[in-house]
Amino acid sequence: MPGSKVQCPAAFTTASCAPGQGLAEYFPNTGLSGAPVLTRCEEGPIDRYWMTDSPDPRLPVDGFSARWTASVPFAAGTARFVTFTDDGVRVFVNGQRVIDNWTPHGITMDVAELPLAAGNHTVRME
């Protein structure tokens, strides 16, 4: 989403990306539908602010969506997930939806806390 930002540990990886990277998928619509027009590994943390631009010329400046997936190491305890987004956002941890604000909106902060065991956990932000 344009203006999306989430605070997430910098050290993350997916099976198809190098350590410190997550898998980014970009869609030319707001619903994550169809096949992504761009898939690439991106450095963390997720901190994007496109405003009047897009991540790639194949995507519209406004009206695209993105999905980032990463395996993120956490210490045992309560993890806090904070997003600042302009329009919709969803965050999943190990498949569990912890933030769900998939609505058109101005810049909004969403927060979720979740107890996690030590180790890697799959985090997905849409």
C-alpha cells in the first residue's frame, strides 16, 4: 500500500531469500488478486513510503497492493507489532491474523501484541 510502514526486526529471511531479506510480492490492484507483477527479495525492516510513486513502473502509482513474507527471529516473550499505513493493512504471525484493518483510511497506526516462543516465526504483512 502506498505509505505503508511496519516495524519489524531487521534480521529476517525466507527460504528463497538471503538472510536479512523477505519475499515481496506486488500486485497491480488493491486486493492482492491474480499473480503478482513483481516478486523480489527485499531488505528488512519493512519501511516503505511511496507517496506519489510506486515500487516499479509496472505498478500504478496508486491502487496497488503488496505482500511481504519473512521468517523472523524473536526472543521469548510478548512481541509488539506496529503498523503505520495509508489504506489497508493485515499482519499475520504463523498464519494467525494479528492486525486486520483492510479498509481505505488515512495514515493510521495499528498495534498488536502476541506472546511468542523464542525462535523464528513467519510474519506476513499485506
